[in-house]
Amino acid sequence: MVVFGILSSFLPIVIIIFVIVYAVKNKEMGDEAVIRHLYTYLVLFATLMMVIGGGISIFMASADLISPPSYYQSYEDYKQIRIDGKIRNETDADLTEEELRSGYEQAMKDHKNRERESAKNQLIKSLGFIVIPLPIFLYFNNMRKRQSDI
């Protein structure tokens, strides 16, 4: 995570350096053509980063869907919490060991189902990061090819 923080802080600097170098190198093309090319390349870069981010997010959501994170609470912790709750609320009937065990197993199943539903939701959201910018990327890539042919 630290690497992403460092990269995100240096990214604007790299983009500014790229813009300056490109503008100086292609000064003979004219200001309007340089600005048009820079705009095209910046849009290509932004949409490509969105598609790559969406692909990574899809991979992570698929991994969570296939193998959801495990339940974090042990049976002993679950049992202790239920007993403490029963002591505070005296209207509850005494729970047997089998009832506690079945409640714990149900809590584990519910947790896995919630994690799977969350992964499905994330998968659908991540598809948006590919489906929306990809046509824009393809359009601007064709525009870039046409500009270089001129």
C-alpha cells in the first residue's frame, strides 16, 4: 500500500514532465496539434489506468467469490458471548451445547454468504471500470492512429 501512495504522489509530476518534453520535442507541429496530441495521450492514459484497475478489482472480487475470507470468531469466543448475553437477559432459555454449536455454524455460513454477496457486488461494480472506459480508450486510440497517419 505504501508503494501506491508513493506512486500516486509522483504520478502528477511524471505527467507534467511528459507534457513538457512532448511539447518541446514537437514544437514544429504547431501549438494546436501538440495540444490535440497531448489531450489524446492523456485520455488514453487515464482510460487505460481505469481498465487496468477494473481488471485487478475483478480478479480480487473473483478470488473472494471463490474463497471467501474465513470467519474470524472461534467457537469458544462465540460461546462466551452467547453465555454473557444470556446472563444479562434472564428471559432466554438455557442453550444446550448442540444449540450453541448449531448457532455458531449458522453464523459461519451467514458470514460466508455475506462475503460472497459482497464479492458479487464488487464484481459487478468492477465491470463498470472496464465496460465504460474501454470504448473511450478504443475510440481515442483510433484517433491517435489517424493523427499519426496525417
